[in-house]
Amino acid sequence: SFQYVFYLSSNFNMFKLTWHMRFRPLTLVLQINILVFGCFSRKNVQRLIMDFDTLIVGALVFDGTGNPATVRDVAISEGKIAAIGIDLPRSQAANVLDGSDQWLMPGLLDIHTHLDLEVDLEPGLPEVVRHGTTTVLVGNCSLGTCFGTQEEKSQEPIVDCFTRVENIPKKVLRKIAEVIDWKDTKGYIQHLDEMPLGPNIGVFVPHSMLRVEAMGLENSVSRSPTEYEMIRMEHLLSDAMDQGYLGLSTDGLPFHYLSNSPNTEKRIPTQFASFSELKRLLKIVRTRDRVWQTTPIIENRLKAMFYFTLTSGRLFGKTLKTSALSAMEMAVAPKTARSFLKIAKLLNSWLFKGKLHFQALGTNFRVWSDGIVSPLFEELPSTCKLIAKEYDDVAGRKALLNDENFIEEFRRDWYHGRRGRSFATLRTRLGLPDHLVIRDLNSLYFDGAPISEWDGESMQEVLNRLKIYKETGSSARSHKERDVFDRFSDDISDEADFLLHLLREYDKNFRFWADVANVGNKATLDLLLDDAALPGFNDSGAHITNMAFFDANLMSLKLAQERDLQTVSTMVKRLTSEPANFFGIDVGTLDLGEQADIVLIDPKALKSWDCNETRRLEYRKLFDHKQMVNRPEGIVTQVLINGHTVWMDGMFTDVLGAKSLGRALRAA
């Protein structure tokens, strides 16, 4: 394509014609300076200049390349980037936006979401748009909706797989399933094409759903596929690659269970796949130069390492791009992230010729729990049994909590690796514990406590007062606290007793949080900038009452800002063009002629923001349910998608969700 941009001097006596002849991979730029001696009048020169729909003037532009930011004007015409320069003519723009004292950058990418559930109810996806995100990737962790509902008789695969893995209530999932009217990957991508999308959306083929499609749900969690079923999976995956899907997603986390009887003790289908099955399917992915999205088999580190060798081009003929979870500094295992990154560096070296990146979270990993209902406690066998009970089965949970065998199992799980002399205790002291769940009451904070005066306190602080009260009859701070303390047993002795009482007394009707990883964000920036990491493990749209990482991209920018402006430029690249190139999608740049997805940020508001102060539980009519959200004010001043302003001055515009803006992306 030929694009002409004219820069006029203030007296219109000279202009510079920059003629961009764009070739890939080579770009030839021919600059011709023409001195005008009256051959062109001002009127004629103005006719040569294209009209702009929108002109953003005077912003500090981070173009996504990692180069230093410069103050520039950015012009948009027909949804595309039309010009970038200095003193572009305002008179030629229908709409002029003042970008002074603001950062301008390409729309941000959220590379790990479960918004495939929300997008069909609210295609504008406002909770991510308000944070400057203009592209989301779905179908992660082996879960998705691209094969339709896949319902058969009493089977509800979407409900069965998503409920416990992503902690989404069944009534919410069934509401989503009701609007699904496609039955295959082709129908799904066409459905997305026809929707009034806000952000762009790219899709992985989810392996659990692929197995269900070829084998049926019951067979997918009880046996290996027959050769016919294996060939069918290969054909289904190959067809999806032809249709532009980004790759295949799998999962290996040990606490991802099904939610419907009789399979509540079984994990999701992808975890029943053999190495041979994955190797055959991933051969299709690597041949197309697509991406394998996965989570590690953390309960068996040697096995996880063996599976990660699938990225190797030296071992398997061609490098397989691999995006894995996760590079975070775990609170109880702070060395884990560095170990993962060292593995990636080894596999990416000339020895293996791999391309493995661990997704990094740009903020502290704060997780809320409703009683025991939380992704944290799926990891312990005893609490996993409690969570397996139906959400409204209060009686079933109470019966279990009063069962002597369960109590003994709970106490054993709670103190595993924390008391006595054993290999488990030694591993914990070495920073390699068997369980990553937080079990220290000093790190569990009430936020929605049985009595409001406990909110903000750690459970240990409350337990300490309770023990004094039981011994002396004093220390209760109020009549309410005394009444609550009186309901505890007089012989309460430790953490396990304290938590068991809370669960018996209040079931899910008390909330608390813990920072599972990136505590204080001490190591977060270094992890985000590591060559073997890739920012974007945000999990937006999942764990709707437990997490709120919509803001993780903004926190990544804030942490970079605390270092220097060049680090901000690097971070912008890591949140835009770099992941776009990795996943093979044409977004994340300010290149001339590309779709105008643009974000404007107020750096002063960003600097003074505390993300922990803007996370809250809000009722969303969309789900008829509460959801954890994060809504900072004043940081993202404007968001444009496809040249249209969708967020401005703290409000969404009417065009979001009403007009097709984003695209259903195809992998290039």
C-alpha cells in the first residue's frame, strides 16, 4: 500500500513529502523535499492533505517498539492509523483530542483470560476496556466454548469443567450456556465475526473440550482414546488451525476437578491425556507455527520438565512456541519462578532450540475466599471434598465438618510440612513445599468477617484475642465480639480448631484474602522484564468472586514507571507488539495503516494509585451475581478501538457493545 503524509511548515512555503512504500520484511522510505515557489497555493496544498476523523495532539507516544517515547500527534482516518508526526494540521481533523501530559500507546493485550464466558452476554467486555485492554485471548487452560455446549443427556461439560477450575457458580454458567447456538469451531469463529465486539478476540482450541467432542465426557475422564478417536481429534484440531485458531491449550494443575456427580473426584479431561497424545496433537500446532498454551504438572517436577521438552525444535524437528504458567514469586515457594525461568532459558538455548515463555502476573496475587470456597483450597484433599459439595449444599458441608475422620484428615492437611520432623517439613524449609496454599493465619486477612470490626485484621490476631478471652474472660473488644467468642469451644487450642469452627458456624458467609504470590511486588518487575517471561497472566473473567486482575497490565506499567521512562517503553512493548508477534496476530502497534487501537494514560494518576485500594466485590446484573472487579479512577483517560472512542472521562461511550469494533482474530 502507498501512504502519503505531508508535513507543512507554518508559512506553507515548504513541505516535506514522505512517501512510505511498505514492503515486508523490507520497508523503503523515500523522502523528497520540495521547495514551493508559489506553484501551490495554500488552498491547493490543503487539498493534498488527507482529512482525519480524529487527531490526538501533544501526547508522549510509546509506539510499542521499545524505542524511547517522543511527543507526537497521532491521526486516525477510517479506523486506521493515518499519520504520526509533529504539528499535524488540526484544521483537517473532524475531532481533536488533547493528549498533553498523557502517555499514548497501542491498546494493551490480555493474553490469559476466560472471557469466552462473558463475551456472549456482554460483547463490549467493559471491565477489561476500562483498563486499556483492546485485545483478549480466550480458550485457555484447556477450557472453552468453541465446540458449543456439548451437552448430551445429563452431561453439561461447560458447567462441569468451569465450575471448580474457574470458581464460577453453576447458575452463572448455565445462563451463559443458554445463548450458545453453534456446534463447531467454524460456527464459533463465524459467531464472533458477527458480534458487536469491543476488544479484539483470539481463540485457542481447548484440549479438554476437544477430548469431550471426540470421546464424550465420561470416556474422556475414564480411558485413553481409541485410534479412531485420536484421528478425529487430529482432524478437528487441524480444521481449527485452518480457521485461524491460535493453537492448543492444555492443563496440568493438580487441583482442577470436575463438579458434577459421579466425577467430582476426577480431574478435567486434558489431565487424562498421555504424552503420546499431546505429542501427536502438538505436531499439528508446531507445523502451523501456532502456540501451545499450558500449565505445568507441579506435583511432579521431573514429569513437567519432560513435557516442556515438547517445545524443542532439535528434538521434534521444528520449534513449538509454548506459553506456560507462571512466573510469580510464590509466598511459600519464592524460588519456584526463577526455577521455571531457568528451565525456559535452557530449553530456549541452542541445545534444545525451544521457544518457551512463562506468563508473568504484573501485580500481587491476592485471592479472596468465601469460607473454604476458593481456588486456594482445592489443593488440599480434605478441603477439596468440601468444595466438591454443591454450592448451596450447606447441610452436606456441615455433616462433613462434624465427621471425626474428616476432622483428622483436615488437621493432617493443615499442618502437613509445617510441624514435626519429616521430609515434607524439610522441603518446606528449603522453599519447595508439597502445597502452595497459604496456611499461616498471620497471612489470612478478614474482608467480610462475621463481625465488621475484624475486617482488615489477620485471623491470627483474632485467634490471639480469643485465647486470652477463654483464659481470662477479658480482651473482647465489644459485646459483639464477646458473643462470637462465647460460641467457640472452651478448649480451642490451635489454628485448625479456629478455622473449623468458622466453617461450621458461618459456612461460606465470611470472606478473607491472602497474597499467594508477588507479596509487596518486590520481585514482580524483574520477572516481567525477564526474557523467558511474557507479561499477561491476568485470568480476567475467571474466579469471579476470588480474583480481580483486570488491572495487572496497568500495574506492570506502574512498576516500570517507578524505575524510569525507558523501562516504561520496554514494558509497553512487552504488553503490545511482543505478545502479538508471539501469538501471530496483527495488533499491538501504531504502524501506519493498522487498526487504530489506542490507549491514553495519565502518568500522575498512575503513580499515585494503589491497586489494593480499588479491588472490590460488586453486584453485576449481567451475571445476577457478585464479581470481584478493580476500577481505578483517572488513570486510563481514553480508549479507542478501531478508531472509535469507547472510554472517555471515566465513562463508556454508547458505541461500546453496540457497534462491531474489535475483530475475531486469525493467527497469521
